[in-house]
Amino acid sequence: MPQREQTAVKRSRDIVDGRAGFRIYTDWGQVGVLEGGGHICELILNSVPRINPLWKPPWRTIDPDDYSPGRSRTYGPPPDGKLLAGIAGHSLSFDHFGPPSKEETAAGLATHGEAPCTRWKMRKGSAARRPTLHCGCLLHHAQISFSRTITVDNTTPVVYCEERAENLGTYDRPISWNEHVTFGPPFLECDTTIFDMPATRAKVCPPGYSDRIFLQPNAEFTWPDGPREDGSRSNLRSVPDERYGHYTAQLLDPALDIAFISACNPRQRLLVVYAFRRDHFPWVGNWEERNNRTVAPWGGKTFCRGMEFSTTPFAISRRETIDQGPLFGETTYRWLPARCSLTVRYLIMLFMTPEHFAGVSRVSIERGRALVTEAAPGNRQLSIALAFQL
């Protein structure tokens, strides 16, 4: 475990796989961010040493601007190859979520938009009471300027993220905004790690998504009881020890102001909670990959799980997203008006849990504190002070 640096925000030439970025050091741990793609790739809590809950792909990654079609044998061809060459941890899918159309692919666009395939500019904050990292990129094709400010509390394990998208063009734009948070081993363990969200209605991906979907394709259900093809039900809060790949889209409870996703490994006693405004992100995509995809770079040896809070339920082309219209009465994209901007905020909170923690049933923010309530039968409550509100 690296020792805390005298400078709280420090650039490193080797964050992951020899790729440059910044680390934010605090009394409680550290946060790592890559310049190539802007991915938040490390969330380290010192009280749970050597465990980074975020996914590190099993292949050696490169910065996306180092990808070329000539590297397709290693990372796959366009439009996925450029994204997969550099993906890590919490990535941003913006300004679309899913593959480009065949015409957009021919024009050079990649899966999940320009943001995760672009080199971001980063600088540490000046004269800030809390360690701050300013990140941003210009999406040339979309004509959107995107920025993210990461502020970290020195003594309390809370990460504050504010993101802003500015439309530089003269046309209103339909956009998808997806926080593609992906967890991996050793934090991710079959039949151990628990995933929670305040979801209501949900839908399984279509049959063409994967050859190994044990869920009933296109089925609608109530989270977390996913319908299996054999007529039984699977509790999607955990990961079964099977070889499979699937995706389900969940609608978050419309009655909530504050929504969340959470992942907990009770054996390691580590809990990660993301909290955000439900009106900003009404959907969560549940992406599960367990040794299913055999093409490059997956190789049939990839284990990860994404909990992606989003404006958009399914990873499909922008054209399909707009054509499908609302799902369960909820919109599936947002408008970014001409010469205007949109801003979202979210919190990342890390906890060392009591023993045998049963997951999360509720997250609320009251009088400057975040309250995390354990799922039954425990019903214990964790509390953490907040410096900023959502």
C-alpha cells in the first residue's frame, strides 16, 4: 500500500498498466483516475488494505488514443476495440450508451461515446481546503465540453463528484449519460458480494445479447427476483458460480429523491455506496460477465459486474434509444439544449462494515449526514458526515 504523499493530489506515470493519471491521497485511503478515458480506477480504504473494489480487466490495457485497428487481434475491432483497450473501473458512457450505428462506426465513433475513448486533461485544485482534481475533455464530434470535479474529504471516506456537460453547438442534442461503475475480483466473489439498489420494475436483455443467458430474455420482473428460463427465480443481489453473461435494466423507485447503488463484500467487510439524485439518473443497468465472452480481449476469462446508474436503460444505439420511446412510463434519454449545460452530482462512500453485514436497504441524507440502513435481518445503520449536498 503506497504511503500518503506530502502532496494530496499527485500525478503518476503508472496508475494502471503503465498509464498516467492522478492519485488523491487522504488520511483514510486514496482515489485513482486515468487520463486516458477519464476512468475512476481506484477506491482504496486503508482499513481494508489491498482491496480495490473496482474492476481491473485481465488484459493489459492501453490509453485509448494508442489504439488502432491494427491492434484488433488484441483488443477487438471497432467499434468496441477502442473502448475495451482502455476501460477500467468506473468509466463514463457519454454522450451515447451502447454501440454506434453502422454509419457512425464507419465515421469513426466507438461504443459508449467519445468520453471513455478520449484523453482527458487534469489538474489539481488550488487553495482548496479539501483535495480536489479537475478533469475534462472536449468531445469534438458531439461538440460537447465535459468536465468533472472530484473533491475528497481528508478524514472521512467520501468522494464528491460534480459533472457538467455543455453543448457548444446550435442544435438541441438527445444524450445518454451513464456512470458505468464496474466491480471486479478480489472484491467480487461468487455467492458472497451483495448488490443493492432501490429498484422496482426491471427487464432482461434480448436473446441476442449472449449465448449464455440463464435468465428469460426480454422478460419483465420485479428486482431482484430475475426469472430463469427453467421457470425458477434467481436472486440478482448475488453472483452465482456459473458461466454466463447477461444484462438487466432496472427502474429506480420514482418516489425517491435520493437513489443509490451499493456493493458489499461481507467477508472483507467492505461496502461501496454511490448516492445520486433519482431525477438525474432514473435507471440502473445490471451487467454481469462471468467467463462468457470468448473473443478478444475477453478470452473466456473475465469476471466482472457493472452497476450503471444512467439516463438510459439499455446499451443500444442512440437511434434505437430514441425510437423505442419511454419504458415503464419513464424517459430513456435527456435533452442537452443548444448552447446550454447540464450538471449532475453524486457521492461515493466507503465503509468498513460490522461483521455479517447483509447489504443495503435504504440510503438517506438528513441534516448533513448520509444514513445507510442495512437490509433485513440486520437493519443496522451506518452514518457518515457530508460536507456537500447533492
